[in-house]
Amino acid sequence: MDKQLQALQHNLEAAVQRTDAEGIEFWFARDLQDPLGYARWENFQTAIQRAMESCEASGHKASDHFRGVTKLIVHGKGGEREIDDFMLTRYACYLIAQNGDPRKPEIAFAQSYFAVQTRKQELIEDRMRLQARMEARDRLRESEKSLSQNIFERGVDDAGFGRIRSKGDQALFGGHTTQAMKDKYGIVKSRPLADFLPTLTIAAKNLATEMTNHNVEQANLQGEHAITHEHVKNNESVRDMLGQRGIKPEKLAAEEDLKKLERRVKTDEKKLAKHTKTLPPHDD
């Protein structure tokens, strides 16, 4: 774990509080604002509100995990004033991180830190790698959807898009077809190859697809032949770039089925909600 993530882990662990009687762990939102990369309290409040809505949507009372409080702080020349804050359970913190930008290392780390049942470094790092792969797959899915819509308007139907994507795969994998890569990895015909690729290869496919999307629009390319040529060239360029660093996509090992991993993440989230102790009742 690099120094930035080690510092984040230290800050999150230092910020944990416990209720006096029940010993329930919680965090104050103000203590998490900076570690999670939010410069303005107003922006962090927006993330908290989204997390509260997610909590209710998942069948849990937001009041069990989010509690608005006021705190007295000293400022200036010893003056005091009240500020708004929230008490947050671990599940609440997880939902806030889930509603943040996963491209921020602080958010990606927090998602994993609050999700795992223990704070062991290797478990956090494993889950961060899983999250990165899932995020890469989502980005590829979106870029392929955009390309499909883009080229449909330029005379290419769904079958044509499939052929274009297949030709791109063949260029990226050094002449190996999509089916050949599925056979190599032992993937059934009906499943997408990308669900079994490592993060690096998914990102490579996404880069080539985004380049094709851009150039199709910039050059106003029309028809399957022209767009296929463009997509093949972009995949060849990405392959060349990887090759300069000694990486051959077809040589990389397959990863676990992302659909299984997504189900595991949802199961872990349910366990987290179930096993997180809720905040104690309000004192009247």
C-alpha cells in the first residue's frame, strides 16, 4: 500500500468514535470530509444526502445510520459557535463512499475500507483491485454503448457493430479472434469476453473504443467498412503501445467472472448492513 493510502487508513482509524454505553463505532462526518477529498462541506452534505437515499432504498432506516447533530467549536479569539454535523455508522460511511467519485483514490480506498469486515491491509487492497476492475468494465460497457449508438446513425446495425468489435479484438490480441480468446480462457460462447479480462486489457479495449468514437465523429466516417478500418487501427495502436512496455494482451491470464464478483459484492453489502450496529436511540 502506498504512502497516500497508508495515510488515509491512519486518518480513518484515528477518526473512529464509540458510544459510551453500547460501544457502537461511528464517525463524525466533519472528520471524514477532508480524508474523502471534499473541500467544501456543502458538497459533502450532498454526498451524505445521496447516501441516505440509498440507505432507504435498500430497506434500512436512514435514521439508524445517519444522525444529524450540532457541535460547539472554538474559533478566532476563543469565540464559540455551533456547526452542523452527522454521526455515521460504518454502513453509512460505506454508502457515502459508494456515492462518491471512484476515480478519487480517497473514495476508492474508503469504499473498500468500510466494506470489509476487518481492516486487514491485504483484504482492503484485494477489494480495491476488484473495484478497479469493475469500474473499468463499466466504462467499457458505456463506451461500447456509445459507439453502437453512434455508428447506428451511420448505417451500421447491431450485427455490423458485432463484426466491428470482433475485428478490433483480433487486432488487439495479435490475430487471435474473440472466440479464440474465449476458447483459451474456457469461456462459454454466450458470455462476453470482457467479463473475464484483467483490468489492464479492459482498459485497453476501452481506450481503443473511445478513440474510435472520437474519430468516427471527427472524420464523419460512414458505413461499416470505414468504421471497421478505424477501429482496427486504433486497437493496433493500443497494442503497439502495450508492446513497447513488454505487454501482450493475449498472454495475460484470465480473471474471475465479473458477474460472480458483482454478486459477491452485493452479498458483502447486505452482510455489512446486517452486521453494522445501528446508532442508539435519541436521548430525550
